[in-house]
Amino acid sequence: MKRYILTLLFIVGICLAARPERAEALVLPDLDTSVTSGLARQYGDFYSYSLPIVNYVSSGFTDTYLNSGDPYYVASGPGQLADNIVIMTGAQAAADNATGFEDAYMTPNHATNASFSTATAADPDNNGIYADSLTTWDANIGALVAYLDGSMPVFYFNNNETSSSQDLYIKVQLTLWNGATVYGTYDLIDTSTTDNYVLSGGNVEFDGVTFNHNLGANNAAYAVVLPELNEFLAAWTATAGSLEDMLSMEISMYGLDNGYEQAFIGRGEYSGSVVPEPATWLLLGLGLLCLPLVRRFRRN
């Protein structure tokens, strides 16, 4: 009996140590449900979640603020972006990315009604990009798949304005390609108007409550997903796609009244995704432990 107890402890220890570490992946409400309920809004090809509003709903319609203990508080200070891929930032300390991802573009700081565009800003170091473009932020698909490790990419944006409206105007075009072959081009635009940009509101009303999205540079206000990109990455992984496949993003912003605007990529998953909990791994360990007992019983 003592031998089996020791074996149980050994197996459970291995299972708990080997279970997937996915705590860093933000769990977003399922997209279809969120679009219907107003938690996610479609802008062109992209869908945007308001982190303050999702936090409010997840707390049972009670918590209207994002604090460090809230599930949808996404810290984005320069020292807190080490586990993310930074697309643009106003802090040089957060600008360096790993191999396969271009370093971050530097956005204006202490600006007054300024604008920014990757098409005109200084192109950062390419860090081994297969075909670096001087007008877009670029990444190798292979590096992105490795970073995501089975999760989906979530694009985060800050709102760090000081004007009376605290609104941020942003335009994004994402392209998937290999050399001269373009797999697809996707735009972040407001198709409900004639404008070709999205207005990232400072104050947004939901459920009769006004939510402030001007959260500054230290935590993100919006989480954005692109279903077509998720499908592409899944197919790329399943078919061992070309190593030269690339992702490029051209980003423009208008009406910058403070600066230090940031965009970065983190890991995410929908709430419908199932990750084994410790209890599941414990049951697996118990099952493995019982195998020799079953064999012994059968022999008798």
C-alpha cells in the first residue's frame, strides 16, 4: 500500500507540473454571443471588445473600474510588456521584440493634436524579418505561431488622451502574404459611416452606465480580434505553411493630444475553449495509478 501511495504522489506531482500554463491568455467571451449582446463591436474585418465593459459584465454588473485584481485588467506599462509582442509604443524600454518580430514603432509623446503613421515614421530594426517593409510593422508567421503556442492573437490598444473628448482616431490595415503573393488584406474601419477610421471613444455608454476608456499608458482599454487571421493561423499550423509567410500592419492615428499610445499582441482564447484544470489532471493521475491494480485483479 505504501508503494502505491508514493506512486500516486509522484504521478500527481508530474501531472500538476506538466499541465499547460495558460494563465497569461486572456479569456474573452465567445464572439457570436458578444456581438449579439453588444460586448464586441465589428469594425470592418475586426471585432473590438471594451475591456472595462467586459469586466463590468463579468463581475455581475457591479465593478465599473479596472483594478489590478480584475480579470480584464491588462497591464501595459513598459516593464509589463515583456511577455507580449509590441507593435508601437512611446517608451523605448518596451520597444524591443524577439527574433521574427520587428521592433516596435515609436509613437509621439507629449503631442498636441498630432498624428502618427507607420507609413511615415522611422522603420525599426527588423529582427530577422524575411521581407521587411519600410512602411508597416512586420512579423514572421512562424514566429507568431510559436509565440501563441495554440492561443489566438489578441491586439491591445491604449487610449491615453488629455483633450476634452479623449477620443482617438485609428486606422489599421493587416496583410498576410508571401513575397508577391497576398493571401488577404483586412481593414479596421467603421463601415457604418463614410469615414475610413475607427473612433476609439474616451467615454462609452453601456447598460445605462458611462465607462471611461481613457485609461492611460499603463493598462489597455480595448482588445481586438480578427477571425480570418485565427483561421489562417490554424490552417498554417495544420499544413506546415511556408516559413516565408508574413504578417504586416499599417497603422495610422489622428488627434493625439498626449502621446505614448501603444499597441501590442498578447495571447487569448474564447471562453468556450477548454483547458484541463488541476482536478482533471489529478483524475488522470489516479487512472494511471489504477492500471497496475486492474492488471493484478485480472490475473487473480
